[in-house]
Amino acid sequence: MTTKPLVRPRQTAPEKPAPSTRVTIRGSVKTGRRFTVPRSVRRAAGPIGLVLLWFLTSATGVLPESVLASPVDVVKQAVELTRTGELPGAIAASGRRDIFGLWGEPLKETAEQIAAVNAVADAAGRPRPRIWVSFRPIIAPTEELAWEKAHRTLGVLKDQARNTELLRHYRTTGRPANVGSQRLLDIADRGEVHDRCLWTAPAVATNAAGASTALVGTPETVAKALLDYVDIGCDLLSIRGYDPLNDAVDYARHVLPLVRQELAHRATTHAA
């Protein structure tokens, strides 16, 4: 993954909010020029408006950089520094950041990465950074239909692989240069399906070009899988589909309510 820090502008406040888990929907980059969406426009548009903005502009190759570089929701607190990457240097720097981003690896590997990041933060005497993990969910009303949809999607990815290098400047053959992609391919070598429903075949088809592992199943299965990552310490869950607009609508209707319902239930039970 890229090791370039992201700075998210946020309004200052005397205290930071209590930690919470957020699920965000993100668009996928196609190609071309980028522009910055003013903060006032982002606030007025809201999450759905930003998704629609991405959908309309991506067709022309002109991409809203500020939408793609940060979660859709707007948090009104102090400036946060985000760090992504899995080289030792990136992990060492992560302990001095507010958020550390990972691609969707199995639970065991993700927990190991979190432990490494937390150890750096503890040694530096800093609060532990929030953990941000990204997935490409593929959902359908039944498990069978979800896997049929997943394999159709995989076929399209394989057909388009030769265009990926031209459009997004990713190498579609050979060993990727970045450690995050290397890790995904190594995990794929050990098995196509991990844990509850983590599917690595799309990573192989795209040479792990970006966030490329999928969660496949019914909305209930995918929601439970997302909660599995919450249970091991992930605070920010980023999900985006291969059919961005329609998938965003499906996630909002069928997956996010289940995740939020369970998180609310846990909060109520814990408070009691």
C-alpha cells in the first residue's frame, strides 16, 4: 500500500470524541485528472451525494480527489494524520499517526499488524491509532447467488486485467513493488477463502492492485464478517463494490443497518 500520509482537515475542538466504529462507502478510481471538492460542498452533499458525484465524474476520468482520499462522512474535530503501508518504516511511523490503514487480510494477519502498530504507539507514549481496513463486498440474497455473482465479477476482472496497467498504472504481471500487494498475493497462495468469507481470487486477478480482497455472501454473512474485524480492533471499515453506485445502494440498504444494529446492541449491553 502507499506510504504517503494523508491529512484530513477537520475543525478544531477542545476534546476528541469517544472512539467509535464507522463504516464508509468509497468509490474506486478509474483514471485521469483530479479536482478538489470544497469542504462546504462535501457538507452540503452528504454521503449519498458524494457517492453520486464520484459516479458522475468518474465516467469522464475527472475524479474528486478529496472524496477518494478520505472517508465519505465528515467528522468535525482536529486535524488527523493517516498512515498506510506495511513496510517496517511505515509501521514504525504509524505509531505517531492517528489512523493506520490496511487492506483486507485474514483476521490473524490483521491482528498481527494491529499488534505491531499498537506496540510502536505504546513505546512512543502516544494513544494507539485507529485502524482502517478496506474490503470489496459482493452480496446477494443467498450464499449460492452471492458466489455466482462473485465468479461472474472475477471473469470480468480477468478480461479487463490487460487494461488495468494502461488505465491505473498498475503492473498486471510480475511481483508488485509494494509490500501490501505482496502480502495479499502470499495470502492468496495459502488459500482462496479465509475466515468467514474473505475471498482472495480478485487479488490474484488484479495482481493485488489496491484493495482487492472481497467479502462474499448474504448481507448477514458480510455484516458478521465486518464485525469480526471490529472485534479484533478495527475502528474504520471502508467498503466499495465493483459496481460502485448499485453496490453502494445495496450496502446502505442491506449491510450497514445490520452492522449498526449490532454495534448499537453491544453499546447498550455494555452500558447496562
